[in-house]
Amino acid sequence: MSESQEQTPAQKLIGTFLPKMVSLTDDVLFGDIWERTDLSKRDIFDFDLSPEDMAAMRTLDTKTSSFFDHRDPNMVKALSEATRPT
């Protein structure tokens, strides 16, 4: 982005939390698995889920956001206003 362009509220919001989210994702999901010499990078993701695993995962989908509803106009307005310069 050029210096003359002002960031949008969404860009400011993402820029605030995304770096930390990436760091946490790496730590929580992968930990030291990337350091293991007994696994190739491909093998880290080479696994199968049983039908029972898939059924258990489907029960976790509540069809709602744990954070907020991205389609709710009031939430979108609140988020955009929260990052506006004063």
C-alpha cells in the first residue's frame, strides 16, 4: 500500500489481530512438529479421518460464529466505527 493511501477500517482491524493469530496458530496447532526430523513436511499433513472422526467433527459445527455474525449490519457498523480515526 502506498504511503498516500489511508487504510480502510477492515485493514486496520485485520492488521491489529492477524499477526498474533498467526503466531498462536503456529504455537497451538503445530508446536514443535515442524522441528521433528522423523517426519517430512508432507507427512505432517498426511493423515486419514475415520467416519467416526468425521461424525464427531460435524457435531462441533453449530452454524454460528464464536466471535460475531459477520452478516449482522449492526456488528459490521460497530467494527467499522471502532477503527475510524477520531
